[in-house]
Amino acid sequence: MTGPARGGAPQERIAARTKLVFGLGDHTLNFSLSSLSLFYLFFLTEIAELRPALAGSVLLVGRFVDGFTDPVMGRLSDLTPWRWGRRRPYFVIGMVPFGVCFGLLWGALPFETQLAKFAYYAALYALYSVASTVLAVPYTALIPELTSDYQERTSVNTFRSALAILGTLLAAVGTKQLAESLGGGVGGYSAMGVIAGVWVMLPWFAVYRVTWERSNFRREVSTGFLDALKGIARHRSYQRLLGLYLFGRMAMDLVGAMLVFYFTYWIRRPDHVEITLAVLLLTVVASLPFWLRISTRVDKRTLFIIGTSWWVVFQLSLLVAGPGWPAWTLFAFAALIGIGYAVTDLIPWAMLGEVVDEDELSTGERREGMYAGFMTFVRKLAGASGVWVAGLVLDLAGYVGGQPEQADSALQAIRGLTGAAPALLLAIAATIAIGYPLGRARHREILAALSARRAKP
């Protein structure tokens, strides 16, 4: 089904076609973020010839910008008074700047010095971050509004996660290959940027058309911005959710950023990077229906702990693997990792709706925008932090870009960053999830209380 764009209360069950089109929004966001996580450190060090520490800092600058813009954008979408809606109009406003900025990130190098190159790419990355915020925050804030049903939210996020993972897959097998097929070097990456920029713009108008907003969710917000920030920061359930999401995302993005180095310098099979990523990500998509079925029987918290713990076990295989291992064993471990990866990616966003409902019960306000803004910031911060740490460790370990042979210290750093570090981050995420309080039964109680309150004049 589809619902009215302005007002009304859509049914809790949503048509598969609507979920599919809605998921295209995160497809574009994940494609751009994954392209940057997987290959931008490589692009900046190998093509732009920036030192690894400066290259990693480019992404960190963008995340500091997000630290201000994501919560502000969330607040803005909560307060937007337009008759077209609070969230959906930003899809149309942000789509063109998003595509243009993403395309330019892969553009020609107008400067020669290290400092000038760093300033150029850092400024451009900051603009991209703002443009993606204009889309991502209202988009994720809309998810709890599409349905209030505990299980249907998991279903919506399963479609969204599948399309997002396909965005990552497209980035993994298409970004670098397209640039090289167009001539490689500065020219090839610039041409690839133009094509990719158009690609990430295309779906947003369709997302706008098939979604809706609820008039009874549009409330007068009396809490000031700083007081709202303090209230969100004190929300115990949200603290847990942010913690498990942050460490899970850091692990995901660190693995993505390091695989190209891992297979190039440690395994010495650079041509296997794309195949391994494809196996991993296709397994993620294939396992999502299985996890969705399991989610009907267990709470989201339990599902997250099971999936993340599974991933930890097989992630450590990358620490012990070596150049002599048969290719099929690495592909098999990639598939096993993908089964757990699916849960770590899916469940945190499916949890957000219950957090927002609990907040409404406590405050009487609907603040999806601010909650989604912080979640979006954490998503971007995790990716940039992982890449920044990787760049710093590689720099300190003596890695030199463009060299076919690396020092043993650099090789051991690559091995540890790919295998051990993500496993540790995932273990922390699973530990945080143990204390998460919002299960299915508690959410039923919250919805019943909210329904009773809304029924009063």
C-alpha cells in the first residue's frame, strides 16, 4: 500500500514495492559512503599522492562538520512547517547538491603541495557531508513514521538494508573498475565521478513520490534545541543503541577500507579484492530473509548479539590467513563473515523506532529528526574514524603508497587492522547490546500507553 503524503494514518503493513523504492534512498547513500570508505583512502594516497595521515584526516574533517550539521538538520526537519511535509521535501532539495559534490570528490587535482591538496579535498568533502546530511537525516527520520509495528519496522529495514548492501556491492565492484576502464589516473577517476554523481541523484524523486507522513505525528515542539540535546543524551536506551551502532559500524568500515591493502600486500592477490567483497556482500543480501524470519521469534537485541558474535568468530580467520591459503578458503570465510555482517548492519536502524516511541511517551514530543540526526552522524563518524585510524597506523608502521614491497611492520599493521581490530570492535558492540532494554513486550506497553494518550481530547 501507499499512504497519503500529507496527513492521514497509513496502514501498518507496507507493500513490498513501496519498501523497495524506499530502499533506493539508502542505496545511493551507501553507495557513496562505501565508495569513499573502500577506495577514497586509496585514491588520495595513490592518485592524489597525499601522505596516508593527511589522506585519513580528509575524511575526519567531514565528520567534524557532520557533528554540527546532522543534529541541526534533524531538529530542522522536526520543526519544518511546510504543507508538503517535514521530511520528504528535503529529498528534492538535496538530491542535486549531493550528486554534484560526490562527483567532484573524484575530480582533477588543481594543486601540487601536500597542504594545498589536503585543504582542497577536505573542503570538498565537508560540502559533500552537508549535502548528504540534507538527504540522510530526513530519510532515516521517516522510517519510524512509515509504520509503528515492531516487526514491520524490521521488514522495512530489511529491504532498506538489502538495497544499501547492493549499493556497497556496486561500489566495491564498480567504482575502481569503472575508473580504470575509463583510462585510470586522474582522468579516469574524474570521469567515473561524473557517472557516479548522476547515479546517486536519480532515485530520490521516486522516494519522495512513494512515501508519506502522518499528520498526528506533527506536534508542536516546545523544548529548546539545547534542552532537547541534553534530553536525548540522557536517554538510556538511546545511549545503548548509539554505542552498539558506533562500534559495529567502525568494524564494518574498517574491514572495507583495509581489504584492498590486505589482499594487495599481505595475501598478494590484488585481483581477488572485488571477488571477495562480492561474495561477502551477496551473502549478506541472501541471508537477510533468514534473519528476518528469525526476528519474528526473538527480540532485536538478542538477534544483534547472535549475529555479531558469529561475525567475530570468523573475522579472526583473516588474522591467521596467509598468502599460501587456497583462494576458495578465503571466499568461504568471506561468506561466513557476511552472515553475521547482515545483522550488524540491519538491526540498529530497526531499533530506532522504539527509541523514538519511548521518548514520545516520556516527553510528549516526536523527535525522530534529532534521533536520526545523531544516528546518521555516528554512521559517518564511524566510517571516518576507522579510515583515519587505519591511515595513522599505516603511516606510523612505515607504509609507503605506490610501492610494490612494504616493510614487515607495515604488513603486520595491515594484517592486524583487517583481522583483529574489527573483531575487538564487534565484541564491544555485542557487550553493549546485552543491556539494551527495549524488547517486543516493552514496546507493546509503550504503544498501548501512547494510544491511550492520543485518544484523549
